[in-house]
Amino acid sequence: MLIIFEKTQKLKSPFFIKCDNIPTMKDKPLIFISDLHLCPTRPEMTRLFTQFMQTEARRASALYILGDFFDFWFGDDDLNDFSRLIIQTLRHFTDNGTPCYFMHGNHDFMVNHRFANMTGIQLLSDPHVITHHDKRYLISHGDYLCIDDIEYQRFRSTFTNPRNQKRFLLLPKWIRRVLRRYAGKQSKAHQSKAKYINDINHRFAIKECHKYRADTLIHGHTHQPIIDHLQKTSPIKRITLPAWEEQGGYLEINSNNETLLKSLELKQKMNATST
Ligand SMILES: [Mn+2]
């Protein structure tokens, strides 16, 4: 997908306002979040998300959600007070005219077209390439790059199989909840393995960046926020998004392609953590 910022919009009188300080689409940053793990039992994170959507996210030319947005999504037919609030927040955001792109993680792979219609988000396949001011970024949830955990990859191919997903949706919701416990255990087992196993495989990640002609990889999943190079000798940059645990966080890429990881706290306290 190509994002074109250079397109200028013709504003007709009387709506034309002469002001040099009005930010244009060209100056607005891209904003990325992932691993919020939103769920009804963490209301403070839901509040932080709604606050973020009304403040920081508003500055974006586009918002990218790179998976594990929900701690678990039981299907687009599972509506409750919690899911309705999230849907309403996303709808409000996209109605304001900012595109919001959504990529699945291993916790919310059941998010589907009905959810997209309700919220106005656009679903993206994993991985995906975006071009921003002549720089190509490979974006992914990241779990497909964790090839050293063979057991997890086997489990992943089961739940990403569309036939299995259809079967899952035919089940009553209480059985889906029981199966979710199993999925949760698999995910925890993956997270608790040695770092070299549950991290992305750097060599494979470099190969993927070459394949898609990308200079930078942006991913979530590992919950270890960092901006570094995939290998000392490789010019390819890797950015891992922060998980929303004690606090939230996001990545911002400005019009000069400068990258900044920022933390988010309730009551609007925000600090830059890394460049
Ligand atoms: Mn994940």
C-alpha cells in the first residue's frame, strides 16, 4: 500500500483559512500500536486506550494496530459492554477521517469483516509493506518471524487456518471460551521460553526485509520495545512496539522518517523513552 501525502486538497472559500501553522497531512506522523491486550478485566487499559484515541492518535495521518489489540476476541458476534465501547471508540476515530489499519495478532485472529464494518478500520494481511516519504517499512505482528519455536508455529498454522476459524465460529460461545484457555496456555508457553526461541529469528527477518525491499521492520508480539539493527553488519533497522502492561506506548514516524517510541500513562502524562 502506498501512502501519498503530497496530494493537496483544494479548499473552497469560505472554508479556506489562511494560517501558516495548520499541520498538513505531510507533517502528520504515522502512529503504530500493538499488544494492548484489551479485555474487560483491565478497565484502566481500556481507559488509557480511549484517552489515547482522543489525544495522541488524533495527530496521526494514519493509525496502525499491529495485532494483539484484544487479549482475546471470541468472534464479531460476541458483543458486550466492553466490545461496544471499543467499537464506538474506533468508529468515532475513523469517522473523523483518519484511516486506521488493523493487523491480526495471535490473540485476536478472529477479528473479521463485521468488526471492520462496525468500526471503519481496514484489515491488513501479515506482513504488509508501507511506503512513507520514500522509505519502505515491513510491518507485521511478528509471531510468524519466531520460527525457532517450532511447537508454537505448528499451533499458529492451526489457528490461522480459515477452515478452523469457520469451525470455531460455529461453536457456542461458552465452548469458544474453553478453547481460548488452551490458546492462552500455548501463548504463555511460547512467551516463557528462552529469549532466543521466543524472539524473532533475525536472519529470517533480514531475509523477509530483503524480499519486500524494506529498510525497516516494525513488529509487536515479543513485548520488548527496542529500536536497533537486526545484525551489527546489517543496515536493516528493527523496531519492536511496546506492550501495554503497566503503561501504554506507541511508535511515531514523522515526515523525516525519524522514529520515536513513546510511553503513555493515564492522566495524560507522556515521556519520550527512545529514539
Ligand atoms: Mn502476540
